[in-house]
Amino acid sequence: MKIKVLIVDDSALIRSIMTEIISTQPDMEVVGVAPDPLVARDLIKKTNPDVLTLDVEMPVLMVSSLTERGSEITMRALELGAVDFVTKPKISIQSGMMEYAELITDKIRIVARARVRTREQFLADVAQRTNGSLPALRSPLISSEKLIIVGASTGGTEAIKTFLLKMPADCPGILITQHMPEGFTKSFAKRLDSLCQISVNEAEGDERILPGHAYIAPGHSHLLLARSGANYITQLSKDEPVNRHRPSVDVLFRSAAQYAGKNAVYQLNT
């Protein structure tokens, strides 16, 4: 059965490009296009799509503008239940979007398989899964020699927020790679820092990893764990993307396994 996609965007050009991209895929079909939320509402009732693509700038795969304001709105949309997002090119939208064709269609397949839950169901599930593991982190791992390593796909932002909100101010240092493009990670870190007991920052590279601090990989670089004498430090790399991702969860986990090994607790959100 084909994945039914409804495209919502106020730009006729974007609607046309998205239709062209999706229609070339043998396992997908465009069941409707809408220029605004009112038309989209009627089409949702009529076509019952598996996936919606939409632009959060309009008054669930988001196709969003890569601006500071756009990144903050995107973070909020992810909190409210959007599964993933793709950024619009800043220039040459037509050629840029066509270059994104493989990324867009891959994300549509992922979103179509997502197990969508209400916010209340999600938070209850995360709380149940983390309550059993967090007490063990509070005492034996309170040391700069102990770490927590976290990896997540784009849609894992809410899980990371819930996880960090439970962290006490003296928890082990935390390194996070979230598959997210440049321009969004800074907004993500800033928002978490305003909510959590611990300090949350976008990693800058070569900084000592301290208890009570979380370091999020910037959207332009891989985040790695390294050592400087007796201390753990962050390291950034602009090496090629891994499985089309930079930052890459694989890169962070490999470096942590090399330098921290059993001194780290590893969490993967999918």
C-alpha cells in the first residue's frame, strides 16, 4: 500500500516541487495539495493521509525556513507533536529542493512509520522508562570521570527535553548528538537551558566536560569525546556526513566508546 501524502504550503512553487518529488517514488502518492490550513482541514477529512508536509510559517513533516525565528517555531512544533522537519533552501528554491529529494522522501517514509501518541501518552511513557534508570545515576556517577551519552533523530527533541528536565544539578556531564541542521541546535540548546536545572549549551569544542552540564552537537559539525590529560573534553569535526548526517550519532558513540567505555551510560532515542 502506498504512503498517502498531503502537501500544505502557501507557495505554489513549493507545492509543485514537492508533488514532483513525491510522485516519482513508487511507494508514495500525493492525495492532495492545500494552500492554507482551511483547505488542508477539509482534505484531511476527505483523503485520510498517512503524512502531512507543511510550512510552520503558515497561520508532520515540516518544510521550514532556516532562520532564527523559524528554528524557534520549529522547536515548538516538534514539542507539540510534529515528527520531523526539512529546511527550505535560502536561495534557488527549485534546484535546492530537488537536491533534497532523497532526504525528503526518506523522511516521509520514517514519518509514515512513526507511532504517533498524544503528548500525555508520550510523557507518561518517557517517565516510566526513565524512572527506573535515573536513581542509579545520582550517586555512583557523580564525577567528571563519568558521562552520559545521548543520541537522537530529529523527532527525539521532546524525549531529550523530558530526560534532561529530570537531571539533578550534580549529574554527570552529558553529550548529545541530535540529528538537526545548523541554525536549529542553538535554539534547541537555549530553550533547554532555560528549562533545566543543569546548564545546556551548544558545544564549542575543546571545552572541559563538567558535571551538571550538557553539550549539544552544533548542526554544522560532528561532536566527539576526547581526553586532555585526566579530563574529558569535547571535540568538533567537519568530516564528511555519516549516513547523510552531520552531526552523526554514530560518530559520537564511537568516540565515547573509545575514550570512556564503561565509564559512560549510553542512551539512544529513535
